[in-house]
Amino acid sequence: EWIDFSIYFNKIIDRFELTKNQNVTFIREIPETPMFVEIDQDKITQVLDNIISNAMKYSPEGGRITYRIKEEDTQIVVSISDEGVGIPSENVNKIFDRFYRVDKARTRRLGGTGLGLAIAKEMVQAHQGDIWAESVEGEGTTVYFSLPYDRMAEDDWS
Ligand code: ATP
Ligand code: MG
């Protein structure tokens, strides 16, 4: 269905912000202009749930998590940045592989299966989008995903 992505994204962030029991600060850099995208809400909610859970899981006490949407000509790029442990650059693309986990000891303690981002990748690709990450060890990680969008189709609405 067609949804206004910024409103939908804010609602998901609100849910995490209201239920978090961890000292992390949320920062939103989300344009207020309407941006209509056609998505399967349940699937993209799963994608966001996993990316945000990861960001929280690897955030230090007092860390900031920054939520952004960048509007480009034919797509929107959604990103979630944390100030956590980061991922060694040679491994940053592997986090989207099934069962891949960066540090066996650390991730065993934090729990999870290592499937979250592999599922996220399938769901984003099913929307003709892409998903990728950038990370600096010891500084933090940003996970990005794109969703195609058609400004023309949006103009037709008004
Ligand atoms: P699951 O999502 O199935 O509960 P998981 O979170 O370990 O388990 P993924 O979400 O697929 O699995 O992430 C894969 C691995 O990528 C993680 O185990 C972790 O090592 C690394 N990773 C993912 N996000 C981050 C992040 N924000 N900061 C640091 N490492 C990360
Ligand atoms: Mg995960």
C-alpha cells in the first residue's frame, strides 16, 4: 500500500523510544514533507525493527542513535547511525549474510541468530531497494537502505 514514509518512520521510532530501558538518545533528521512510497508495511517494519534493535544492542551507555531520510530523485535513502563498537571494514558487507556475526563471544552474550540482516536484505530487495552499511571500528555504524519512489506518481495524488 502507499504510505507517507516520514510519518510511518516516526511512529516506529516512537515505539522504540517509549519502550527503551537503556540510556541512548534518539536524534531525528527526518524531513516533514510528505513522501509516498509503496511498501509492504509488515515487511519494512521487520527491516526497521532489526536495524534499530541492532543499533541499540551495540550502543554504549549514553550513545546517540540518529535517524535520517534523504530524498533523492528516484529513491529515498533511510539511515540509522549508532555510536557503538562498529564493524571491521573487511567484514562490513558480510553482516547481510545468513548466520554471519562479527564477534562470536560478544554476540553470543548479546543473543540473536545472525539472520536479522539477511532477512532485511531479502525484504528490501523485494521492494527493488538496496541495503548496505558503513562502519568505523570503535566509532559506530550506519545502516542504509533505499526504496524507489516516484515523485511524479506522488504529484498525481494532489
Ligand atoms: P538477530 O537479528 O537474528 O537477532 P543478530 O542481530 O546477531 O541476530 P543480524 O541482525 O543479522 O544478526 O546482524 C549480524 C551481525 O552484524 C551481528 O551479529 C553483529 O555482529 C553485526 N552488527 C549488526 N548491526 C550492528 C551494529 N549496529 N553495530 C555493530 N555490529 C553490528
Ligand atoms: Mg539483529
